[in-house]
Amino acid sequence: MRILERSVYVGPSQYAHFPVIRLELDLQALEAWPTGKLGAAFVDGLVAALPGLAEHGCSYREPGGFIRRMREGEGTWLGHVLEHVAIELQNVAGENVTFGKTRSVGDDRPGVYTVIYEYAQKEEGIAAGELALKLLSSLLPAELRPKDSVPADWDWDTARDDFIRYAQRRALGPSTASLVRAAEERGIPWLRLNQQSLIQFGHGKYQQRIQATVTGKTPHISVELASDKEETNKILGSLGLPVPRQELVNDASGALRAARKLGGTVVTKPYNGNHGRGITINISGEDEIREGFAAAREHSRSVIVETYIGGDDHRLLVVNGELIAATKRTPGHVIGDGKSDIAELVDQVNSDPRRGVGHEKVLTRLELDAQADLMLERVGYNHFSVPKEGEVVYLRSTANLSTGGTATDVTDIIHPDNRDMAVRAVRAIGLDVGGVDFISPNIAESYKSIGGGICEINAAPGFRMHVAPSEGTPRDAAGPVIDMLFPPGTPTRVPIAAITGTNGKTTTARMLAHITKMAGYTPGLTTTDGVYIDGQRTVEGDMTGPVSARMVLSDPQIDMAILETARGGLLRSGMGVPEVDVGAVLNVASDHLGLKGIDTLEQLAEIKRIVVEVARDCAVLNADDPNVLKMSAYTDAKVICYVTLNPSHTLVREHIRAGGRACALEAGVNGHMITLYDKGSHIPLMWTHLIPATLEGRALHNVQNAMVAAAMAFSLGIKLDAIRQGLRTFDTTFFQAPGRMNVYSEHPFKVLMDYGHNAHAVGMMADLAQRLDVTGRRIVVLTGPGDRRDEDLRAIAEVVAGKFDHYVVRRDDALRGRDGDEVPRIIAKALLSAGIAENAMSIIPDEQEAIDAALRMGQPGDLILIFADALTRSWKQIIKFQPQGEVAKASPRVELPSLETSPEEAPFASMEGVIREERGLVFEREDSD
């Protein structure tokens, strides 16, 4: 039994609309051993190791269903068991996850299962799957146990506790988690920005950040002040607030002098400590003071000695100038029964199901460690001492929950004077969120009457004791913080638009980003060539997955997110956002089939469908593509907007008549009009020939892309004039759309460069070449990616066959598993089979050499269509090409100086080409309606 493959999905995927882990698990010989055959001993051992499995309902949908499933008949297979164990392990570590499903891969791979289970934190989820595998292996009969699957000295209890600690180091702490829950309850999105507790609430320019319980609005000077216990004491004392007298010391002799000066019993504590570490209370003897100083010195170079104030330890939480909660804290302790020794009493306390490792549960386990030994020594006890019945024996000097203390809510009984005192103290330090450590004999009585004192002010107070007290009423400590950061009515989200499809994604995403910029937004855009913030590329590379989506949403400039979403990212990691406002699917065509288990168009459609499955407001669907049209049954979006080039489309016509939203292409006297329909309104948008990217309406694929962009912009609430202005000012120059139908007209012939890399895209460009007015020959430089199937490469050849006068066949720089000239040979053979003469073809494997050969073939009036892979390099090669002889004479031109550029400036660096394109347009365009 072994894990063959693992995938971690950070967002919506084909398996779920929330984060899940997918394992491909090979049971090997254990395929013949379901749980029923393994016997009761296996099931009993598993339930003993993880009692919580008794709550799993499985297919019976009631507690105990999973155990019943394992015991009845032949039982269930171990892939299914591993799914439940991985989920329960996360539950044991304090996470609330429940979803899972397991399926056999198929008859062609017997014993191999796809195991899916939900996770809360990535590393924890992965570790849960690995530990589940070890646990199951350890419970198998020795003769069935996979070799080396479990070390000889492996111990389940130790492994479980190690896993819990591992999970907690990576999970959100109780305070941060409570803030996240409060945000989720208010519909506020959040992102974890690091592996600790730095959280972003809200998107883009609306974001607010927290680190634990310190907010982005917490003044830095106030945090520094709260960390300086001596200065805090002085400031509070100067305002007449109750504080103990203090002395700051740096050595043991200084501590002794300070204790004598202060008189009575004292407290020693680190100058800048936290979590109660290094604090020793109620000490007076010289040896005790030296020991207390040493304990504090372990956590700080300087040590504070202060007068001891008797009473109970209280934490008073103040948020935004209001007391939110008050809690009495009791140090970790045991209570004698006259029979059990200290060690036995600790075990009894730890048996409380509310106690766990670290922050796993409401309470933390007691530990018999060095600090406990010191406390026991003070009262003359050790681990084997038997306290009398009812005797309280403290194992800690401080009352922190993280060291086993307990918390009792006292918010309802706190005296108004003590409430006002806490608010004044936090305001005096300047904190928006602050915790006051207050010692008082009775919190229900005024400090003015019975005394008491403020020990310190915490700039990042923990919420655990308030949201889950050991006794008393839980308090919503996090909600007021979120309400302070986002008062009611404050925007938290930016509109998010996601676009997918086999072809046209990048162009449509760029069009939509341009429209939103023209409308006054600051868009964040992800595409196949990088991340763009307000039109400027900030990251280069294929950025169409969840990582780039997070980049955009984390950027504090943006107020609109446009996410090109590719098949690869969806298959590898899922989407980067749990939902989008507007989702669009352009088309589903044959590309990347045979990879990652996607072999058919229907399977590919299921992957791309995820974008509209999570669309909240509007799903924009290409009604002319049957596979896209079917997706309307899978979206819960409030509105479906169909896009069609066919004004007679029956379904779209009925949809419009029912008041639905659509974008259709309608014929008119002046050409073709893009028209919007919504709630019975008929809205002529603009003529296609006025959109530069359509080459006067000839490029039908860009007409359709413009229609989708317009439909999405309309669904995002952008005004019609802004949509028109955006489409009219977006063209296909290399500057605005590198590799997307870039035209260069400065040579005696015209060059059209495109990134088309599948039969559908290549066919659209070949059809465009037929529609353009060409007085000379049509020449094409053709290729296909090496990782496509042979039939895909042949399909590329078939869609161009007969449409060009000469074919230059090449390969990409990256062979992707193919031999040197294997791709061009396959394409050339397919062209020959399609009737193309051998003398009408040239096989030139190298891309640069192939482009150079095609350009040298060019004569006045020719059109050269180049399918390029290295876009920037190829574009520079095109614009810097120098025609020779009679060809050069046919079109005199002014030479521009060569512009040297850095890689970081690509693809916008080819300003030479941009300048030339701006000087000479390829086609005449009408300037007005």
C-alpha cells in the first residue's frame, strides 16, 4: 500500500469547491483484503486509536455509520478507510473538516484508488494522509504489512501527539482563528499571508491586516510602549491608575536590593516577556529572589522586580475603547483526594476531554516539568506526594491557559470602576486592542475600595480564554475587532471576473482589463505572460493559477480583479478564489487532451466549468459552443448571459424573450452591431468594424472575444460608454496583446504573428488569412507543441491545408519529450496526405531560421502568417528584418535606431515595432458611428 501521487487543491476544483487533497493510492496486495476480511481486531484497533471515528456517518449518514460499514459483510477497502482516518486526524488536531470521497480509478488499474479529503492547512493535511497510512499499516497482520511501512520502534501515541504539535505550529492560533471566523460570519474574505498569523481581511484597496490580535491600525509606538513594562507602569501610575511599585535590575544583587527597597513579598518577571514565561510571584527570601531573577533572566536581559499584589489574576479585554470581556485566570493545579499522588492527580486532570496538546482544545494538558517541580518543592512535595482531600496544589505560578491554567468568565459581575479603569489604561497606552492584567481580591468590588493593581498591558492579548472559557459564558472577542476594522457598510471585496476557455482567454482578459481601466478602475490582471497591476507588468511568466490570483487580491492598489484561468492551474491546484462575481467560458476545443487524465472534450469541459460553477452574480457562456452551452445547468449564478454570433440562435432568442441577458451579433446596413439584451431592453453597443482588435470585423474570433468582454463588463456594472471607449481603444499591437494577432505592415509584405498552438486557434487564424485582402501569396510558419498527441498535430495541419501557397514547418525550442524534428515531420506528412505538394513545403526545425526563411520569401503584396512560440524574440526578428534587393525597393522606409532592452522590459520593450505600427495602420478604419 503506497501513495503514488498527491495533489493539493487550494480552492474550487473538479472534486470540491473548497480545499481538498487528492491521493492516488495503490493498495497492491491489500486490494484483496477489505476490512471485513481483515477481521474485528483491525477495526477494534483502529477505533481504539481514534475513538472519534465513531462519530463518522459515512454512507449511513448517522454517527457510527462508518464503523458499521467496516464491520458489515465484506466491509470496505482501505482507500476508503484512509480517507476517514486522514479527516479524523485533523479533527483530533483541532480542525473542523468533514468531506471526503474515495473511488476506484478503473478496471485498467486494479487496486488503485483516488482518495479525496478536505483539509484546513496544507502541511497538516499532507501529514494527516501520511500518518493515516502508517496507522493503517501498523494495524495490519504482520504477514500483510507492507515492508518498511512502519519503523520497528514506532509508537502510535507518540506519533499522534507529534502530529498534533506539528499541526498546531502551522495552524492558526485560537485568537487568529476566532478573528477569521468572525470575518467569515460577516462575509469578509481573508488570505493568510505567511505561515504564522499574518492575515489579510478584504481584497485589494479595501484590505485590513492583523498579526495575531495586533491590527494594521494599532499604533507602532503603542505596541512598543506596552512591551516596555517599566514605562507602562510609569504612565499608568502618573494617571492615578493602580499599579505596583517597580524596579528594573540587571543582576541578582540588584534584584535583592530592589526587593529590600520595595519591602514585603515581590514578583520577578522579564522586562519584555509574554505568555507568563519567567515570572515568579510572592517571593521574599534571598534564595527565592535569586531563583526568580534567574528564571526571568532566561527570557530577558533586564528583569523587573515589583511589589506583590494579592488576589486573583484577571484579564480584561478592551477593544476600540470598550470593555468586551473579563476573565478570572487560575494557575494550573490539582486538588487532593487524600489517596492519589501528584502524578496520578495530573493524569486525572488530563483525562478531561477538554484538555489537549497546546492550543488543540479549550484547555491545555498539565505538565510535570521543571516549573512544576519548583512549585512542588516550595510546599515540600514531589511527584509521589499525596495531598490531603480538598487541598489545592499549584503547578504553575502564573495563570496562563497555555501552561494548563483555567479561565472563568466574570464579564457580567465586574464592577463599573474596574471596567472604567481597564478602558482608561488601554487608552493611556494608545492601543485599539489591549488586554489588562489586573490583580484583585474580588473583581465585583471596586479597586478603590479593596485595592488591586495592573500588572501589565498586552498589545496582542489572546482571545482563547474569552471565546472558550473553562467556566462561564463565552464572549465574542473577535467580532468587535472585525467591526472596528470594517464598520457596517464598509466595502471589503473587489469585483472578481474569471475567464477560461481553450482559446481567446488572454485577449478577452486583456480587453476586459482595458475596459475597466477606461472606466476608472485600477485592475489587477493575471494572464499567460504575467501579472499586471493597473496596466504595468509586475511579474513575468505564465500566471494563470491560484498563486497569481492571490498576488492580485493582495495588492493594495487594485479595486478590480480579472483572472485568466487556465486548464493546467485548475487541474494542478484548483482556483485561487472560492467564488467570483462574473465567470466566463469562451470555448472548449481539442487541446492538451491525453494529459492529466483528460482525454475527451467532455472531460475538458468539466474542468473549465468550475469557473461558472463558482460564479455568484453572472455566468457568461458562449452559446455557439455546445459543450459550453451545457454548463448553464451547473451554475448557481443569479444571471446567465449567453453570447452568440448567430442572431437566429433559438435558445438565446427564447432566453431574451424571457427577459434574460445576452450579447448577440446583429447585421445592419453599416455592418455588424454588437448588441446587449437585458430584462427586455435592447441595447446596441457598437459596430464591429470600430473595434481595432477585430481588423474591421474580419477577425471573427476577436469579435467574439470583444462580445464576451463587453458582456462581462456590463455584468460587472460598468457603464456602456466606458465599455465602448475600452473596445475602441484596445488593439492587437504587440504592446497591448503580445502574440495575439499582431500585425506588422512596414515591410513590402504584411506579417501576422500569433501564438495559436492548437487546431482550433490555428484554424481561426487561417480563416482570417483567407478573409483578408491579399494581392500576393499567403505563406504560413506552422508548428505544434511537442507534448500534444500525434492526432492533435495532424489536426493542426488539416485546418491549414489548402489555404496557403507555401508552408514552413518548424518545432518549438522546448521539445517537450519529442525528438529533434519529430513535430515538423508529423505535420509535414499530414500536409502531404491532405494534398499539399512537396515543393510547397519547407521543413526548417529551428524557429528563428524558419521565420527568417519565411520573411525572405516575402514579396510585395504577400501575407506571412507566423505562429510563434518565443513571442518577444520572434516579434523583434520580424520588425528588424531587412528586405533585400527588389523587395526592399518596393517599400521605402525610414530606419529606426535599434533599442536595446533588458529581459524585465519584455514584451513591451519592442518600442521600435510599436512606433512603426502606430505610424502605419494595416487597414483603414472608420472614425465615427
